[in-house]
Amino acid sequence: MHSSRARIAGLAAVLTVATSFAAACGSAPTTGAETGASASAGGNSAATATSAADLGGFDKLVEAAKKEGQLNVIALPPDWANYGEIIKAFGDKYGIKINSENPDGSSSDEINAVKTRKGQDRAPDVLDVGTAFALSGSQEGLYAPYKVQTWDKIPEGQKDAAGTWYNDYGGYVSIGCDAKRIKTCPETFADLLKPEYKGKVAMNGNPTKSGSAFAGVYAAALANGGSFDDIQPGLDFFKKLKAAGNYNPVESTPATVQNGETSISIDWDYLNAGYTDQFAAKGVDWKVTVPSDGKYANFYAQAINKWAPHPAAARLWEEFIYSPEGQNLYLKGYARAVLLPAMQTDGTADAALVEKLPKVDGTPTFPTPDQVTKAKEVLASGWGAAVSG
């Protein structure tokens, strides 16, 4: 997952996170459960454990995960929400080898891997998907329920009651701009229609597959008289952008940003903010603005493959992700950690990292699952027509 990661974004339904936002191909068909690789000392299988307590406690979970010795992850680019450091930190801490596949994959790629590799030892153990896919995957029975030790600190509305998925980090739609190539950087969606931006406005993928691009169209809808119930104005906006010659169909990535191919990019603020640091020494003056006329915030979610080949390691990964250490590593990548409100209260949040989050005025609001599903359907049927020709 370099920042071209194509993932459908999801929902966050509560405003308890508002404070922090304002601050900021297979082998033998056997599963871990079938081989018994994840059995705990007490005889319980990690494949059916719904909490660390089911395995006799956290230490027993660590013991079982180390015995498995591996973890399969998918669609996690190292420069997305600081996943490179997160993966290394987990591997170093527990001595578990992480097999990272298809880092530029989409949420749909992740779900397809779960379905097509069922029973294979190279199936993904854990998923990091947009909530639209978290919801659909849960409804299809693809995920194993598991509640991490910090479960009660995850705000209501940010998790499935049964523990099949829970939000981990999020951000705002933003506009990134190379100030050395663009005389005056755009600050709003309305600005993007100006003639001086001809051929320069790109997104991080196709919105029917890309989480950030999906969010970009939603934000454009909000900026043009639409709502969470009506994403059509967002499609209409991109149709105008295309007609004006401003829309650039090239998928924005770190490489296209650095070489100037996508000098204006609509993307998550944590990715654009990361570019600012990443390319400062390479002569790219990357400016980031959260557009005042289209504020859209959302989250991604974690889930465990129901047939994970390394079920104990999968559960230990979730425990790490939702520990203060894991959540602060998200913050280091400019992503707004789901546990930030609770961590600010108990003093475990790194204040310096919180201070560096892109500043946004006002309170974020979020679409409901039904609104996300409807928007996804509208995009699937209308995006091609909006930007074709």
C-alpha cells in the first residue's frame, strides 16, 4: 500500500472522536485450526478465541502466536498511515515474521483473497479495509469475532458489537499541491475548476475501488449542494472538472507526486501530510489543505479472517494495533487513531504527534452504513460516464 492504495472508505458514527479530529498462490489446503498450530496450553484453539482470556490470558496468546511464528498481511503499503514502522515494530517485539503481500491492493482485493484462499496457508490473516467492506464482509460471515483488551475504549459506533470489525484510524479528505509547480495552490473544491489547473487535478485511484477517491467524490458532493444521502453532485462536479480539462486520470502515488505528474492530488490528509515530510529534501514543497467547502472525515477498520492460517498471530496483531504503542504509531503517520480520545484522557497519547496532525476547524460528521452503501451503488453506475470521453 503505497499511497495509491485503492480502498473504499467507511463510516464512523459517533462524535466522541470529534475532539481528536479537531486536534487533528496457496499450498496444502489446511488452516491453522486444522493443524492445531494455534492450540493453547489449555487446549483452546486461537481460531475460536473471542478474547485473550479464552486462551488463558495475554501471555498465553503471545506464546501461541510465537509458536505459529508468522503473520500474513495484505494491502499495507509502508508509507500509508506509518504501516512500514508498525509492521517492523510488531515483528521485532514478538519475533514473528510478517509476510506482506500486494501492498498496493484494494479492499476488494483483500476480500477476494479471503474468499479464494480459504484453507490455504498464504491466505491473509488480518485485513485493514474501508468500513463499507468491513460491513459487507461481516454480513457474509468472513470475519472471526475478537475483542481486544482495549475494546471498551473504542467508541460506540466505531465497532461491530460482536467484534467482527472495529475502526482503527482515519482522516479528512484534503487537497495536496506542489507549491513549486503551482503558482497559487487551490484551497477549495470550487478552486479546482479554475483554468490554471488544467490537467493537474488527480486522485488516489478510481472511486469505485479506492477509499480515498471514494471519499474525494463524497467531499465534492458536500461542497456542491449534496449530502451523505446524495453523492450525485460529486459525480457532477468531476464531470465538470473533466469537461474543463482539469481532471487528470493518472492515479496519484508518491512517485507521481515527486515527478510532478500529479501536482495537485485529492487524498487523505495523513497521506498528503506524509508527502510533505517525505519529499521536503527532494525539492517538493507539498502544501496540504482540508477544503472548507467539502469537509469529509472517515475511518478504516481491522478484521480477522475467519479462516486465518495463523489465528493466534492475527489476534496478537490486533492487540498490538489497539495498544497505546500501536495507536501512537498511527499518529506518527498523521492518521487520527480511533483510541485517541481515551488516550488523551489517560495520558498515553503522544502530545507532540497530536499537535502535528493537520488542523481542521469545526466538528466532523459521518455517513451511516446505509448512506455509504447507497453512495457506493451510485458511483458504480455513474462514475465511468462522468469522466469518460
